[in-house]
Amino acid sequence: MDEIYEGKKRSKSIRSLSKSIQSLVGFNKNLTPTWVDSVSRIIKDLSSAKLAGDSRKKGLVLDRVENVGRSDAETDASVLKIRDEIACLNAQLNQLNLEKRQALNDFLDLKGNIRVFCRTRPFLPRENGGYERSVLTSDSTNVFLRIAENKSKQYSFDKVFHQQSTQEEVFSEIEPVIKSALDGYNVCIFAYGQTGTGKTYTMEGRPDNPGAVPRGIEKLFEQASESNFRFLFSFSMLEIYMGNLRDLLVPRSKRLRVHKAPSLSIQTSPDGGIEIEKLVAIKVSNYEQVKRLYELGSRFRSTASTQANSTSSRSHCLTRITLTSLGVPERRRETNKIWMVDLGGSERLLKTKASGRRLEEGKAINLSLSALGDVISALQSKKPHVPYRNSKLTQVLRDSLGSDSKTLMLVHVSPKEEDLCESICSLGFATRVRSIHLESEEPTEERAKKEVAMSELLQKVKQLENEHQHVRRDMETLHERLRILTGSESLNDCHLEFSYLSTEELQSNGPINAQNVPDFSGDSASLPRYMRPTISSQKKTDLDHQNFLNTRKKPPVPPKRRPASVYAESITSRAKDVAWQSECGSEHSISTTSCMNWRNSTDDGTECSQGASDYEIKKVIFPEQEKSPRSMVTSLSQGSVSESESLQAEKINEKKHLVIDSWLHLQMKEQISAYTHQGKRVLANPIEKRSDRCNKRNLERKNDQAEMLGGVTTRKLTVSNKHVNEFTDELKLYDTTELFGEAMSPEKSLKNMAMDERDSFSVDSSFDMTQTKYYMNKDYDQTAEKLKLSPEHQEEFTESTTEVEVDNESSITQAQTPVSKENTISVESYTQEFCGSQKKMEDAEEPCLYFRRARRTLFTDNDLPTTDHKNAATENPAVNGTSFKDEEDCTGIHQQFRQTLQMLWASALLGLGIHSLGYGHDFFHGLMF
Ligand SMILES: Nc1ncnc2c1ncn2[C@@H]1O[C@H](COP(=O)(O)OP(=O)(O)OP(=O)(O)O)[C@@H](O)[C@H]1O
């Protein structure tokens, strides 16, 4: 009965509320204190049913209602009061943070900066069917290894996880170390152990049961969101395969089956930090983004089937999260990093009977693991010399291992008897790593005291965390009330109160190079390594950028900090033609091996990390390099560059997710072209037919010629048809409206790109800087360098310019003009040609013959183009207004034979070194026909 009455009363209240609201909306005269009181009463009635348990919301609703009848003076007083309360809570929050940090650090100090855990894996269903006895038993800190029937060996660790330990249990011990990263510590977490003992399981886990890396990253974001300060996160992933560093976030090539890719190099910054040149780092703002990137990177790892593990990792996989938080003096560093490393499995090569590549991989892994053991052991025993340089692994991790960092090693062992020797080795290694603990093993009493202290500290940390959360909630409520009172927007984020990072800085979310390495991909990239600037020298020469930054209206940041608007753009370089000679080097050949030659995955069964005939470089763009909205290609990976400062924040916001999405999209697209065969990734795209390749190659050459004689800026034209087709496909996949703010056709995008982004888009590596030695006339060096012509084209260009002075002078002028009409036409025609029907390409007239004719123009006066370029343009727009007179005449076998002979003769002369005299030299002409 009561319930029915209550129900009727509630519905009546709701009816009268809706009437009241209608009257408020319709007739302002109803807005009286009496009305406000009645509405308040109704809401109070309702609150028991609707708002029960949510006092915060209720308070806010009442505030809203009560605020209606308030005078300005009352509102001001309330606002002041709330602001005071916020300030108090803010101070309280800071105090709590400090205490929490202190307690956590004390806790970690007691535990030791380098800690070693051990995890024993359970028997797998396929292994023993439940009959075999485990050789391992354990308690919370000790492992007992049964080495004979009645004999066991004991190993002690900071923590031991038994066979039934869950991923949560393991992570709960890792968590404090991850949290300390928010305080600016560098953190390094390793999974070490024999192959097949569960390293990847611990680090990566399974989709339904994630491991330490996903959990750690999730926790990191969670903690960062609860922190007072804003953090900027970036994500990178690489592997060390046979002593070479490979970026796992670089899109694989779908074109070539031969895997060639450069090895990244390691550099030391002036402050002793380690920087990896050209390593892609993607700004991330939430766990989901990282998860997707991580999944993607993991798929590109080098794995192979071995006797010990059907999906054995053949490399060390390193995942890095870089954290930046400015203006936080309590933090150890402004920028620090967390490395999570899934080491390659140690293996006894005699037992695994590995041979060939598997043997080499095993050796490389064992060597680097041994080097890692040496380093950690030296650090533990505080030796004056730490042998970092003995492997790439320790070089990369140099600044994250040591006294000012937190290191955690998880040693994995197998319960199988047949793995006893490996288990002894692994446990021995872990003991060596933990040597300092053993040397100064405390008495039991001391140890017990320490443990009590540690558990108290841990409890204190938890209690402080709870308080912190309460205070934060109160603060959010106050901010909301303040917003209601003042009518202002977006004050509900209490971070804004004490964030020192500018919005721009925090929002800019393009792929960056974590080290903000300046552009190596331009001219300097083509220089030999020893001629390239080092990170230190680049930093020195970047003072101008810093000055620029300092003049910007931003909160003070340390002068060494990079500009906020630094972002990266993609440059795809074809690695196909780069003559990489070096074979995979071992860990000990690191200083000399700069790149590696990947074999076909199908050859040796290794699933290489990336096809890497193309490798993508993140080119860092500085604010002053920003130009008009132009780069459509760049936009694909970094978001569009805004047209005006005022729109920038908005646009950056837009690109926030686009960056990750487009990056992932690109990756997905690449993956579609691969399929898995017997657990191994095999590239699915078929090799082109020989005839097609010939056609395409010669068409490219034809385009280059047209471009030279038509005076068109070159780099856009060196874009091969493959690149353009691929790029156009990509444009189609994206919503261009979303990307660029206006509907834009792929062709138009390409046009813009080609006009303005010449320096950053696919430069055919066949046009290598090293080939500039072919230039014969120094007057044209500059232009030739701009044009980056292949040798034969350079020769042709030089010869042509000598003979047809006027035309080619104009060519040069045009080549140096940033945007010319010819450019537009030319790009359109090329776009049409490349992006248009395939048929057109197939129909290209006998490309090989064409090429021979073109070559002829190199050496004979009468073969020089006599047609005026402008006229030619109308005759044959497809080649940008260029045609050769002898194209029509030159048909007979005799003629072809003559040309061939000429070519051979000229090649012979070049081979003899006569070219050093110069083509213009009489002697040279005398030798010609
Ligand atoms: N704690 C565990 N619980 C259940 N299954 C496990 C556990 N540890 C490992 N496994 C299983 O054992 C197998 C081998 O594990 P995993 O691939 O992680 O080994 P690994 O040490 O990374 O090997 P490698 O060094 O060769 O890459 C996998 O099938 C994995 O699911």
C-alpha cells in the first residue's frame, strides 16, 4: 500500500516538475523565489529515488537550482569561497603526492634498485600429460632445484612465482616499479630465460590474459590521469636481431621479397642519455592506442620454429614508453623512459642442434645475454668499469640500468627434467645478477625487520592513494560548482590548475621521434655515417630553434627542451637500390655493422620483422619549417598542418587520433598483403611479371627525361609510379574531408604534395647523391643536385644544356621555382598517367626502344631535340611537352645497331676513365663517331 502511495507521489512530483520547467521556459515571470523553492523541494523528493547514492550529483543539481535566485554579490562570495577551497585541496593534493612518492621510493630502496624475480612455468598440456615430476619446488623467495634424487640446490630471489601464479600476481610485484616511472625514474624490466619457458607469456600474455606490458601500460595511464601533472607519452618498439636494431613500428614493404633494412644506430646525447637515431616514437594518449601499436609491433617480431619452441622469438624485443612532464621539480627527470624487454631465449646450442641461421641467432642471443649479465653484475657490485659496450642490448639500455634507475629481471625456468641443465644455467645467471644480495646476505632478524618496514610502507602508499582519490573527487565537485556559478566552461578538469604544459604541447599528437632527432633523412641521410652530424652537434646547431621557442608565449621551459610543435613527417625511401653490403653482424661487430641484409623469410624460416625494402623515417619538422597547408602525404601520418594559429589547437585535436589511426591503417593495409603459412608470415603480393617491370622502369626513365627537358622540378617526378599508385590508394582509404578539412581528390592531394612537399616524399633511391660524380659541368651541379638525376640522365642533362643553352637555362629557372604553372600541368598529367588507367601504362610505346633513342641524344649533335619545347608540350602532354625529332625517323635496324654501338663505345670510354676529361673536350668528341 505504502509502495503504491510512494509511486503515485513520485509520478505527481515528476508531473509538477515538468509543468514548472515548462512555465520557466515559457514565462519568465514564474521565475520567483517561491518557484525556486518549489522546484528544490520536488528535486529533494525525487532525490531519494533518482539520486540516491550520488550525493555529488545531487549537490550539483541543487546548486544549479539555488543559483537561479542568487544575487551577483552572493554568487561572487560563493565563487571566492570555492576558489579558496580548491586552493586548499590543491595544496593537500601536492602534499599527498610528495608523501606517496617518498614512501614508494623508500619501499623500492629497501627492496633494492635491481631486483630479480623467478617464475616457473607449469607443464604444458602437450608435455607430460600430468605424469612427469617437476624438478622445481619453491616458496615465496626460494627455488629448490632437484639436481639428483636426494639432492636439491637452493636459489634465492626477491620474489618467486610458483607454477600456478597468475598474471595478476606477477604484475602486482611489478607495479611499484612501473609507478616509480611517474616520478622520473628510468625503468627497465626484463624477461630472461631458456627458450620456451614463458618469457613472452609473462611480458605479452594472451588476449584473454594480458601480461606485464599491457597491464603496466594501462596502470601507467591510470596513474598519470590521477596525478597532478600532465604527462606526454610516446611509444616505440624495436628488436635487436643478430646485433642489429630494427624498428618494429615501421611499415613493412609489400613489394619486395628480399628484406633489407638499415640498422638503427645508437647515439649518446651530451647529458649522457641514450638516443636511437630515427627510431619511430608515436605520441599516445591512452592505453587503447598503445595496445594496438603493441599488437602490431609484436606481429613484426622475428620468430621461427625451433626444436624447443614452435614460435620461438629469435630476437630481443624492446618496448619503450617515454614520459615527459614539464615543470615538475620533484620529478627525477623531465623525460624518462620505461623499457620492457622480452629477451631472446637462451639456449644450449648443442642440445637444440641448431644449424645455419638458427645457430647464428642462438649465438647472437647468448652473447648479448652474457653481456647483459656482466653489466648488471658489475652494477650490483659497484665495479668502476661497467662493460656496456659489449653488446647492442646493453648499449641501448645504458641509461636505464644503474643506480638512478629501477631494474627488474624476471628469470623464467622450466619444470621439465630434460631442461635441468638450462635451468641450472638460468638460475646461475640470475644469481650472478643478484650477486650483491648474496654477498651481503642479511641476518634473518634484519631481514624480518626490513620486511615489516616494507609492508608498512606499502600500506602507507595505499592509504595515501585512497586519500588522494578522495581529495581529487572533492576537487572535481568544487570545479563543477564553480563552473555552474560562473557559467564558464571546462573548468572541471582540475589538471588545468597546475598543469605547466601548454595545451598545444600536450595535444600535438603526431608521430614524433622521441629524441626529436633532427632530419637525417634529407641531404645528410645520403652522406656516409661519419660525415653526418651527431645528435650532440645537431643540438648545438639548433640553438636558433630554441631562441625561436623562447620568444613564444608559453610558460617557461628549460632551454634544452624541444619545441612543442615539433612533429614528424614520413619519408619513404626505397632501399632497393641502396648497396648494403654488410651481412648480419654479431653482437660484437656492432660498431662496424650499420645495416643488415635480410634474407627472404621463406629461405630460412625466419619471420623477419619487416620487409623493409622501404623504410620510413620520421622527419622532425620545426616550427619555422612549417609552410602553408600543403603536404597531403605528410598529413597521412602526422595530421594536417593548420592554416592559421587560431585553428591549430583544434586541428591538432582532430589529428590526435588520426595520427595513430592512420599509422595503424597503413600497417593494416600492409598486413593484408601477407598471409600466414604454417605459422610463418609470408608476403602475399606476387612478384610482378618481368615485362611489366621493364615497362614500368622505362616509363619512369621516360618521365625523368620529360621532366629534364620540360624544366619541371624533379623530386616530385622521381616518385615512381608504384609510389604514386600506392599513395593514391591510401588517399582513397582515408576520409579526405576529415583529414584535410575539405573534400580533396587524391589527384589534387598528390598535386599539392608534389608541388610543395618535394623534399619529403618518396625519393627514388636510384637517384643517389653518391652519383653526383657524373656531373661534368660545375655550372649545373647545383641544379643537378636538386634534380638528383641518375647517371645517364645527368650525362644527358649536361650534354643537352651545353648544346641548347637557352632552353635549358629556362629549365633551370623553372626547376628552382617553387610552384610553377608547368609544375601543375606536369603533375596533373603525371597524376593522370600514373593514377589513371593501367592500360595507358601498358600502352607506353616500346619503352626499351625509347630508352635507346633517348640515350642517343647524349652523344650526337644531330640527335639533339630540335622541337621547341612549348610546341612539343601541346603535341605530347604526357611527357610534359617534350618529344625528340629522331623518334619518328629512327626506326631501321641499322639505326638501332648504330645506337647500340654508340652506347657500348661510350660505356667503354667511361670505363677507361676518359670521362674525367669532360664531354665537351675535343678529345672525347674525337673518339666518338
Ligand atoms: N605461466 C604459464 N602458464 C601457462 N602457459 C604458459 C606459461 N608460461 C608459458 N606458457 C606457455 O608456454 C609456451 C611457450 O611460452 P613462450 O612462447 O612465452 O616462451 P618464451 O620463453 O617466450 O620462448 P622463446 O624464448 O623461444 O620466445 C606458450 O605456449 C605459452 O603459452
